Amino acid sequence: MFNRGNQRLSRLLTAVICISTGSAALAASKPPVVTDPQLPPASGSAPRVLLLGIDGVQLEELQQISTPNFNRLQVRKAYTGGVDGEASQQKTSSGPGWSTILTGVWANKHQITANDSDLANPEFPSLFKRLRDARPQAKIASVMNWGTPNTTYFRNEVSGNDITLNGLSDSAVTSKGIELIAQDFDLVFLHLDEPDHAGHSSCFGPAYDTALRGVDAQLGQLLDAVEQSSSDWLVLVTTDHGREPVLGCNHGSQTRQEKTIFIASNKTLNSEFSQYTSDISNGDFSAIYGNPAQTSIAPTVLRYLGVEPQISWQLDGLPLVAAEGVRKLLPGGGSNDFSWYADSSAEVEIFRNGTALTQVDALQRGFADNADVRGIVDYTLVQNNTPVSLRLNKVDIDAAVDWSLSRAYFFRDDSRYVRYNKTADQSDSGYPADTNNSSWPGLGDYAGLITAAFSKDSSRSYYFLSDGRYIRYNNSSDQADAGYPKNIDDNSWPGLGAHATQITAALRWTGDKVYFFLKNGTYLRYDLGDDRVDSGYPKNIDDNNWPGLGAYAQDITAAVKWSDSRAYFFLSNQRYIRYSISSDSADSGYPAKVNGGTWPGLMNP
């Protein structure tokens, strides 16, 4: 899992033709084929879109070789991977990348967090379904080399396509694409894979360059077919992710090179596409967020085909054709804050969870929601009748239980829980789920009160409530024992009674020790063998007693023992600290954000 030791880079296939440079197209050997982005298209011609996805293209490498057909397009640098450290962060790998391209939202919404994810979240459907719902007679095709998006993520949606093909060679994909262009399909999505295959096989070098030249030639064949058509084709080419620095063998992490993609077009698009700006609130990765986002591809396709994005869709991307909405919408410094870029006055309507909240002038360039809102919060900003959305995660971990060697449970402050697969290092599918008496018999009525928990052994765990009571749970029969909850007092927990309502986390340590962390920044050590708090407690949570935790003594919301050598502390505002039991100190580099990159699925809606 990224940022938690045990790192691993994704190596599976990914591609949707996407290529982007910084501010200029690749050196042209032939004049660009550029037309104005009229909506509707030129009089008498039908709007059609060719979306070409090329897997695993590193923009810098593409710029080093001769690519006469990319030079026929306008090519702009763009970014993938969401915003590092925020709720939208996702792996720079194929599954999340292609799903973002096809939906217009980041992985915290579409929920494809890895290549081996299952069905995407139907609340954020692909552009195939969006187009089919809006235009039942539209001719839609998806033809892929790496067919997992068709066969797995969006399998229920591509069943409505006229053509869906998977596992074809790049040459076969190209030939089929030429055929579909000639047949005037409304939307043709093609996926080529050779660059990613070459990158994984031999890293950067002659084989990778040969693969890039190969897809450039195939792009040329497709552009020739478009130019021979009487329809008005918008051609978009992109890639799903970049590649690791220097060698380029793999990808998956949050580096500038892996986050860098491109978007190329045969038409002049709006300023969100053409104008890079570094005047933004987040300057990470050489201000990469001043470029267009991968999420802009789907709304661009839909708008060009006459399907206007709706507020209720909560798309994270801004269309790159016609009127612009709020540009560069990014999380701000506060937990409910966000910012944007604007250089002129305009009215911006702000919606929270679909309900109108307020109106501000675009030149305000930021907004702080001071309401006490918890859980998943969706903000949508509308300018020029164009919505763009941002999901903020106001969920914290209230308690965690190390259930077994392969499983842990996390209880969140939105009364939901997550079953976490420690072996796969990700949440199990189908979670989060509601904490109720069906999922946790005898515990469900107290879901909103759970503040700490630990497993005593494989058969029994304890759950502490914020009102000073506790519940003993039988792990074997999977239900609370009869007669609970009971009061936390000096009969049931000798030495703990005076602190019953102050407990904020519990950590099962090695041997018979359990640590209880209190709201005031102190802690207690409890001996299960002696069944009492050890003498001399409470003590301060400081860097003498807990090296690396002192500055966060009153921020701790949960703790869990992961193994005999490692524990995790969860802090308010979606942060965590990895703690070494062996060295009895926090690991360097923490706290870190709890997000899709560090704890896949844990903060999903």
C-alpha cells in the first residue's frame, strides 16, 4: 500500500488515447487540422466523437521522437491521479485512469481503485450510458485491447452499446475504428496498448520508442478516416497515466511523471484546455493542477454530442468545449474549503449535496463552508450554466478492531463501517456498510456512540461508547453478549471508571497490555492479566512516552494493532500515523492523509 511500507507499483495495462504537452503542440511536420468548436457543429453535419486512448504514454518520451500524426493535433499536458493527499487521490494505474476518463469523476466516486476492482459505482455511470440514456438511437462503440473496463468495470453499461469488442491487437482495434468512422458511429472509443506493454517489458528505450511510433502511425490512419468523413468529428486522444521517473518501467504512484498525461484534439477548444495557469492554490508537482484534468474528457465528449452535464451528475471535470464553468476547482486549506481560478467577474452558484447554498462572485476565488457538516459532502459550482463538482470527505475513523491476521474492521463517525483485507491491503468490495443490528447484532443501536475498540483475543472484542458504557462482543458467534451495554466503572474496569466518558481510542499492545487514550491528551495502561489499570497512570501522551505522537496527543481518534511490529493511530481530519511497536516510535514521514492511495476504500462513500 502506498505510503505505508509494503509499497507496490501497479503493472497492469491501461490506455485511452490521451497525450498532453505543456503549452505547445509537438513540432509539426504538417499543419494542424483545427476547426472551431461550434455547438451544434457546422450546419448540416452531424456531431461525432472519436475518443482514442493509448495506454501508458509518457509525454516527455513522446516529445523526443518524430510523431508526424500527433503533430496534426493540438496537444496539451494534463494530469491524472486526482489531487495528492486529498479525497480524490487515486493510483496512477490503468483501472482508475480509464474509469476516470470514461466517467468524468475521480476514484472516490467511481470506486475503481485498482486494476482488479470489480463493478464501478453505478451512481456515476460511463459516458456510454449517459449518451444512451439521452440519445437512445445513438450508435456507440467501445473497442479495446485491454478490455477490463468493458468486461468488468462497466460490463452492465456497455451491454447497451452497438459494438463492444475486447482483447484485440492494436492493429485490429485501428482497423475496426476506421470501419466505424466510415459507418458514422456517434461515439467511437478505441484503446491501444503497445506503449504500456513495451514499458512494462523493457522500460524506456528502443522498444518503447518503436511502440510510440507505431501508435502514431495508427493515429494517422484514424485521422485520415476522419478527414474523409462528411460528419463533424471531434477527435480526442489521451492516455491513462504516465510512467515512473528515469526508467519508466512501472507506474502507480504520485510523482510528477506518473501524474502527467496529455489530451490532444483536432479542434480548438476553450481556455480550460488551451491556457495553463500556475495561479492556483496548490502548486505541487510543478503546479501540475494548473493543467486540464483527466476528468474533463467525459463531459467534453458528452457536451459535443449534445448531452449537457447536469448538477445531479456531480462530474468532477469541466467540459473543454463551449462555455466554461468554474476553472481549476481544487480542495482548499480547510476541511470544507475549496478554491478556483478566475480572472473576471461572474456569478457562481454553489450547491451542497444538490441543494443551493449561496452565490458568490467568481473573483472571490474560494469559499469556506462554516456549517457543521459531516460525512461525504458534494459541492457543485455553476457558472455559465456549466456545473463542476468536488467531493470533500468529512469522515473520521472512530474505532478500529484487529479482528484476525487477515482482517480488520474500521468504524467511522458516519455510523458506517469498513471490512479491510489486510492481505490485499484494501477494503473489501461492498463497503462501507451501515453499522446496524443486521451487520453487528447487538451493536447496531449504538453505532453513533462507538469511540474505541480492541480485540482481547480471537473470540472476544470490546467496544467502548462515548456515554461511558461498553459492549462485550463474541467474535465466534458474531453477536454482542447478553446483558450489554454495561457501565465502565471500577467494578467492570478497575481504574478506568473515572475516565469512562473520556476514552477516544484503545490499542491492544503486546502481551496483556491495552492502552486507552483520553481526550485530554493523557493515556492509561491496562493489564488484562491483573484486570486493572497499572499504577502511575494516567500519563501524558508526549514524545518521551510516545515518540512522534506528542504533537497529536489530542487529535487521536482511533488506534489499531496491525501486527506484532506495527500499529496505526488515526487522527482527526483524515490523517494517520504508522507506529513501530518494535522501535516504540512513530515512523518518519507521518502523519499522512487517509485517502484512496494510502487506505484504498476506507473513505469511500
